Amino acid sequence: MNLVIASGKGGTGKTTVATSLAVTLARHGQTVAYVDCDVETPNGHLFLKPMVTRERPVEKLVPRVNQETCLLCGLCAAVCRFNAIACLPDQTLVYEELCHGCGGCTRVCPVGAITEAPHPVGVVKVGAAGAIQFVSGTLNVGESTSPPVIRATRQAAPAADWTILDAPPGTACPMMEAVRGSDYVVLVTEPTPFGLHDLRLALEVVKTFDLPCGVVVNRAQPGATEARDLCRQARVRILAEIPDAVAIAKEYSRGQLVVETVPGLREIFDQLCLRLLEEVPKEKCPHEMRQRLEAAIRASSQSPATGPPAAGDPFSTPRLAAPRQREEPTRAASAS
Amino acid sequence: MSDAAFICELVVMSGKGGTGKTSVTASLAVLAGSAVLADCDVDASNLPLVLDPREQRRETFTGGVRARIRREDCTACGQCKALCRFDAIFFDGPGHGRLPHTYRVDSAACEGCGVCHDVCPEHAIDLEPTEGGEWFVSETRFGPLLHARLRPGHGNSGRLVTLVRDQARQVAEAAGRRLILVDGPPGIGCPVIASLTGATRVLAVTEPTPSGEHDLERLLALARHFSIPAWVCVNKHDLNADMTLQIERRAAALGATVTERIPYDPAVTAAQRRGRPVVDVDHGPAAAAIRKLWERVRPFLADPPGPQLDTGRPAG
């Protein structure tokens, strides 16, 4: 089951949802692989704190021109649609950062003067965070094309009941690279004008892929209905609402996994798992796995003493939903 | 470059998304009063939502080409698939009288390199220009705004960013405006690099969280790579005082200049709900901090940065 956690706007809580969901599913006995596809700014490792056991470079092939044998015929420059090769009167130049690595130039060179050499663009790290299998891709600083690193990261993901892909923000090619080929999309949003505007765009992308999807509203305000209205119009289900609470922001700022440290979130994520079971394509989620997860969630909700922090009614979290209070600034003056 | 021709291009960036780039940029637009504004977050453009733009001009962005296989001419030889480096060709296209299946291009994966078009023995593959989105010139109370909408799911965001910046510069030159305020995209990849190359200065807005710190480090490394001086502003600093200090120390160590902090203030989101920049409607703690931030950076925007990275602090 490939589940991708995406959003149009950045900073809405993709990583919070992805890591918390991974932890929740693993706690209920499912095998889970967390795959960080936000290769420009990967953050999952900051919260899952994995042991990385393997690191593999990601390379793209770029042309190398043998100036000795080059005829300066210019065919390579003519065929390159990214202007990554220039044929000057005395030499042929390659601009590696513009090259997409399509291999077109190598193919057309009449004298075989162009070979392809690997050029590093990123790394893929593989490891484990407790029972969770961890994979994370990182784009090298200065490199512009993240899709090859995202592809390599996805390919490195081990088989699991649930493969949770943490997508990059936006609606352009990196986001698409993470979304395409997945089984279900969870879009995380926040109920602000920016959040909802970008949710609409993200829904359009998901529609072009014809993938089933649902929405998680983060920083939900009690009584705010815009997100619900939008989802009703777009006919997508709201899978969960995570309340706007200073406690969550503070725990996050300390690098904590909020599902483990903030009261009430465990129940919200248990419910999210149950909703996902109703929503995800049946053929991707074997009956036995479904039953196992349902039974585990039911068992844990009947024995709230099994772990910290016990909470009340899983369907309402009044303590968290209280209006956000202004924090006293910790310092009056700014840094000098 | 002569002093008269100098136009400062200040790019507001963050690495991590959702740290407050757009809210800060919109407020700086109010305080600057006579800047040209450019929203380079072309796949999730938000600056227009708080500047009430009146559209003056709308243009189509042609975002390169995509391959398309004419199924009636495809003989399913498979050469295109064998040579495609982008996994963009699939053997599940509709068949015709002679074949049960043909090859098909996944236009979302196609990068438009044209290799398949060049090798196809039947010349059955067309390269079609794609409409990659639109870009706009709008008028706002605070100056002209250049913005764009990448067609959702489309690539080539870097080229659209470059186009928006070029147009912003033309508008600034024509109107004699000396400052371009750029609302940058998140991340450190293609659209960010397109927003940074040749810019004058970076203002990095971050938040006191491990992700904020981690992503800021990557952004500052990129700014250094392009030799662009960077200011760092920690937004919502009171969320975690220790982390704020840690980030500011780290930023200074990486060669950036630490500037004003902005406190967490619900007035920022409230202003966004009203579709206005926060300094335009509020005098609370966040608005006050952004005003101070503007006063601190303003003296440095009139001239090109010197050969050494200056401190970003007014003398005295």
C-alpha cells in the first residue's frame, strides 16, 4: 500500500502527519516503510531519528566530450533541447547543470567522441527507526533537478504493508514525481486562505493522476468551515482534523514526535488509520492486513493505560481545541 | 554597473515551507511603498491573495515540448521505450487494426528531450508545445506585481520563474523603481536556483524548529554557492527561545547576517484572512517587528553589496 502525504502549500504539516502515521501503524503491528521524498528539504529524520545503515549516491549521466576526436560538427548541440551543449569554433562545451541526462548527444555523435560519465546529484539513505524502515533522499546543494533523486529514493523503499511517502510541497514536477504511481494521496492543509488556495491546486494535480485522495486539516480551528466546504464541493473526504494548539507547535519545535508526546493525538491518528482503511483501494490492502490493523486499534483503545498519554474521548479533544493563547515573548529585545 | 542603473533585487526565501515568507514579503511591499513585486512561487502563488491585484496583462507561458505517439503509426518496436531515460513510455496504449497494444507517453514524466522523436523509425512521435501556465502583470496599491500560475502538475517551473524575474526587471527599469521584492519558492531546487541566480540579496525567513534550522542551513549553503549575501530572520521566535538562539548562531557561523526576530502573533493569520498584509492593518507585535526589520535592511538596499559581505547592521 503506497500512501503519499502531499500538500500544495509548504509547512502545512506533511512531515508531522507522515511520521506520526508511520509510528501509529508500526505500533499496531503493521510493517511500515517511511520514505522521505522531499529531497530538497528532507525533515523526517529529525523526528524519527533513524539509524542509517546504508548510503548510496544518486548520479545522473552527463556527456563528456573527447576534444581530440570531436569534429566540431555541432550535431550534439543541435539535438540538445536543454541548451546544455555549445559547439564553439575550437571546442564543444557541456553545461552539466542544464543537462537532463537524456543521452541524445551521445547517440548522435558521428565519431563516438561523447561518452557519458556519472555526475553526483544526491544521496539516498536507508536505515531503521525502531520497527519503521527508513529511506530518505537528499539533493546535493547547487543541483537543480530533484526528480532523479526522488525516483532513486522511491526505488530504494523496501516492501512493507504500508509505504508512506513524504512528498515535497507544491504542484510542480517534484511533487508529481512523488505522487505518481502511488495508491492513495493524503493532502495536508491548513484552514488559511493560503492553505486552501494551494489545496485546490493540489487537488487538480491529484485529479490528473486519477488517484483516490483524502484531506487532513492541520491547525484546525473550532467552528471554521471553509476547509469542510471546499472538501464537500470537491467531493473529497476529510480524514482527520488536527487541532491548532500551542502544545503541538512546541513539541514539534523540540523535535518530538507529536503523536507520542501530545495528549489526544494518538486517538486522532488511530481514527485516521481506520478512515484510511475505508478509503484505500481494496485490492491494495489485503483483507487479513485490514483485520489485523482494526483489531489492534480496537485493542489499544480499550486499554488506554498501555502507553503515555492517556486521553479521553477519542472523537473530541476539547483540551486541544481551545483557542490558541498568545505566548509571552521570551525576550523583549531582538538579538544583536 | 553605474549607480543610477542599480536595481536591488531582494529575494525572500526559507528552505522550509510555511515559515512566513509571503506574509513578510507583503508587509515589506507596504513599507517599501515603491517597489516592484514578483511572486516566484509559481506553482503555489500566494502573494496576490493579500495584495488585491488588478490584472493588467495576461500571457501564456509555453513550457517546452512533450512527446506524443500517434498510435495509428506506432508499430510497437519499442525503441522509444528502450532509450527513454525518464520512464515516460509505457506499453499500454490503445491498439489498432494491426496491434493489440501500442506505446504511450506519460506526459507527466516526459521531459521533452526528443530522443524518442529522433529515433522512431516510423516517425510516429510528435513533439508538441505544451501550455505550461500563465503569467500576469497586475497593479496593486503598493506597486506593480508580477506573478504566474504554473499549470498544476507541470514541469519547467524554473523557466517560468526566470520569465517572471525578467519581466519584473523590465517593469522596474521602465518605471524607474530601484527595488524588486521577490517572494521565493520553498526548497533549494530548480525554482529556487532560478530565483537566486543574479539576485542582489536574500532574506531567509525561518522558524525555531529542527526542520526550520535544517532547511535554512541548506538554503544558506546555496546562497553562498551563488555568493549572495543573506539576512536571516527567525519568525515565531517565542515558540522556542533556545532553538531561536541556536539557529541564529548557526546562521552567523554560515556567514549570514542575523536580523530582526518576529514573534508569534495571531494578527498575521487574521490579516491573511482579510486579504491584507499584516503591517497594513495591525500595529501588534509582529507588525512592529516587521517594521523594525525593514528599517534595519533598508539602508543596504540602495547600493550593490560590497566585495566583502557587510554586517547588515546600521553603523553605531
